[in-house]
Amino acid sequence: MTTTGSPEAPAPSGAASAAERKPLQLVATEEARFRELFEGHFRDLLGYALRRVGSPDDAADVVAETLLVAWRRQDDVPVDGTARLWLYGVARRVLANHRRGDRRRDRLAERLRLELDEATPDPAEQVGSAAAVRSAMNRLSADDRELIMLTSWEDLDPKEVAAVLGVPARVVRTRLHRARSRLRKFLGDAFETDGHVRDDTRPAEEER
């Protein structure tokens, strides 16, 4: 990460409300101390974070959170020349919290993946029927395919489909009955007598 000039010290969250409750001279002193801390150790702290996380964005988050702790705990910041080491200690705890959060997210993602695997049929077991449905659907006209998809995949009833398509519900019912009849026929045709799926995915001509 390349920086030009001295970085501007951030305005920590909650600073304004805290300032309203403190004498102006004390606030000015605290802000001056924080600015000195920021300007003196920002680059070292950023380098520390960059060498321990996977991206500059993550490093920036670590630095920002570390400096926020420093602002809130200014009285704990050493004045004997070891402030940088104190900041490293804070950053180390911030990193540990981030990593625990990452591990929790990873465990949640793994649980979700396992649940999805259990809920989803094995593709190897479903390939024949899936190919048959795909072949049959592709042989339908575009209008018939849309009717089947709206009712079977989107789980809409004829009145809802009528609202989507902008046609009367009675028209939807008639067209849907015909579309389902064609689909059943094409599904029956999708398999040859030896059980293999026909390689016929040409869409039918549009209904006139």
C-alpha cells in the first residue's frame, strides 16, 4: 500500500459526544496526544497488520479498530517510549477476535454446505431424469415453457400467473392444460426403448 505525505488522523466514533462532556482544554490535550500517537505509529501498525492478514482492506480494519481502542483508553497508553509495543498488543487481540469470527463463519458455511448436500439429490443419480426433463422442456414452445415454470418452479396458481402475464385466468387454465399435455408426451418420448435419453432438444414451433 502506497501512501503520500502524513496520513490524517481519523476522527474516532463517539469523540464529539465525549468532547461535549469534557472541558475544552482537556479535549484539546487528548486530541493532541492521539494525533501524536497516530502520526508516530500509524505506518508501523499498518505494516504489522499487513504481514498478518490476507488483504489491505482487512489490515485497514485492524488498524482502525486498534486506534479506536487507543482513543478510548488514552490513559492506558504508555508514555515511557513503549506505546508502539502497547499498540501491537492491542492489534494482536484485535486480530485474534477477527480470526475467531472468521472461524465461526467458516464453520457456519460448512454446516450449510453439509445440509445442502443432504437436501439436494445426488446429480449422478438424477442425471437421466434431469436430462429427460430438460429435453422435454426444450421441445415446448417458449410460452408453454413459461407457463410450466411459473406454476411448477415459482409455485404460482393460475390467477397469479394471469397477473404476471397480463391475460385472463381462464386463458391461463386452458393454455396450462395444453402445455402439461404436451410436456407429458415429450417426457414419454424422451427415452428410447433401451432407456437412453434421446438427443433431441430442438424447441417446438410456437403455437399459432
